[in-house]
Amino acid sequence: MSPSSNRPVPTIQVVIAFAILYIVWGSTYFFIRMSLEHIPPYILGAMRFIVAGVLMLAWCVVRKEKIFSWKYIRPAVVSGLLLLFLGNGGLIWSEQYVASSLAAILLAGGPIWFVLLDKSKWKENFSSRETIIGLLIGFAGVILLFGERLMHSFGAAAQAAGEGGTVKGVGGHWQLIALGVLIVGSICWAAGSLYSKYRAAGNPNSVNAGWQMLAAGIAFVPVSWGSGELSHFHWQDVSATSWLAVLYLVTMGSLAGYTAFTWLLQVRSATQVSTHAYVNPVVAVLLGVFFAGENMSPVQLLGLAIILVSVLLINLAKYRAGAAARATNNGPAKATGGADRRSGVGAILGARRAS
């Protein structure tokens, strides 16, 4: 059976996959920061994805899955370059020039790009009030979550400008270019996700994820060389803490998190899966509060609550649509002595019990 958003799968598997996507990917911000203390960004990208891709494909070989098939490789390479090289690479480059809070806000627009680019789901998404409201208030929640940091950055920039100085993260033509790169990267992430969902449908998920990561990792190598990272990098200078962070990024962030992401794309709607862009910053902020001694203001708490409500609305809308579709596909239930003419909520509840 080709994977699709209507594919019947155990609910517990979906819940676990979303938990990995939300929590593990939210934690990667913290571990990326630890890694970058001693490892340049493009070398980190190359190392992380090449190792993860090779390990994933090796696991596929152990499971006797066919990996050297152009049918599998071609869509995986295209989607991998869009997702991990252009999407993640754009973020890595842009964060040299823009505040991380502004980057988080722009990346939170990802779910909106999913809706706009997923033409096959336009009717379903744009006719769903819960989906549209959920997307809009989720984006507003992220703005509340990071707005204070962003205003602080702009305030510092204004003060520095008045004193004839500069502040990394705001202002200048490079910053404007970085904002454009962030937006393009967010679009590439959505486009790559949708390409993977529809062009790799039916392909083994582990094979698909393995080639995606390997392709992106290889693409990072010439970039790291061209940027001068390789000529200035010394392996012996990397601390044990940074290596442990890389290990976490490879095993949890890539092998577990990215595999969960590509699998969810095949069994759930792209709009649902894209909600990780709202939840991941929440997890990152909470980790900062609990482990880095950061503070959370009342405004940030409000933003956190709004984000969670938005995710609930989007998932509720997709659940209702799926339940209604199952009720329609199953047709009227037959009972002894006549047909069970349930409709409305009754039909949906009946479909839920049957699923």
C-alpha cells in the first residue's frame, strides 16, 4: 500500500512519531549551539548528515532493503537538497547576520508555506476554519514568544547606531539579504517536504531518509571548503562536550527525528506535520529555562499557550476531516431489519469506533 495521509496506521505510532518530532527537534537548538562552540556550521552539517545517512543506509542493507534503485535515489536526492541543504543551510548562513529570535519568527511561517504550496489540498485546507485560524494564531504565538527578544535586539541596534557602532543580527544590507535567504529557505523546506510526500510515496521510508541525509551532507562539503572552514578547522580542538552534542544530533536529531518526520509526511497531512515549526521553539525556550537558567516572561507564557492551542486546532480539523472521510468511504452501516441511518456526529463517532 502506498503511503498517504489516509493510510491506516496505529495511533500509538503516530503519537510517538509526533512526540519525537516535537521534543527531539525542539532540543536540537540547544545541542547545535553546543556543537558550534568548536565546530564550524557547514562542517557540522556535512559531518552530521553524512554520518547519519551512511548509518541509515547501512541499517537498510542489514534489513535487506534495496537501496541502489534510481526510483528511490532520485526523489530522495532532490528532496534532501531542498530540505536539509537549502532549508537548513539557509538558516545556518543567515544566523550569522540576523538575531535568532527573528530567524525563529520567520521560520514559524513554514506551515503557511505548506498550505500555499500543497495545491492538491487547497480545497480541504482553505475550507477548514480551524486550520486557517490555527495557522494564523500559531504564527502570532511565535511572535509573542520571541517578540521581546527581537525588540531588545532592535533597541540595542538603535543605541549602537547612535554611538556609531554596529550590532550583529540587525541592520545593514547583509541583514536584508539574510532575511530573504531565511524566507527562501523556509519555502525550500516546505517544497522539499511536499516533493518527498508525493514523489517518494510508496518508497521505503528508511531508504528515502538515508539518501536525503547523505545527499545533503555531501552538498555541505564543497560549501565548507569554499567558505574556508576546512582550512581553519582542527579536529583536536573539538571538546568532548561538542562531540557528545554531535552524537546527539546524529542519533536523535537525524536518525530518530528526521526519520519520524519523513514517515509522518507519508501517513499524515503535510499541514499537520508542519506544526513542528510552532512547537519546536516552545521546547527550545523551555529547555533554556530549565537547563540554562533563562527566564520566561508572562508575554512568553501567553505565546506558549497560544501556540499549543493552534496546534490543537489544526490537528482537530484534520481529525474531523479524516473521520468524515472514513464514514463516507464505509457507507451506511447495515443492521438486521434495516439500515442504520446515522448521520452527522453519529456517523463520525461510528467511524471512530470502527477505526
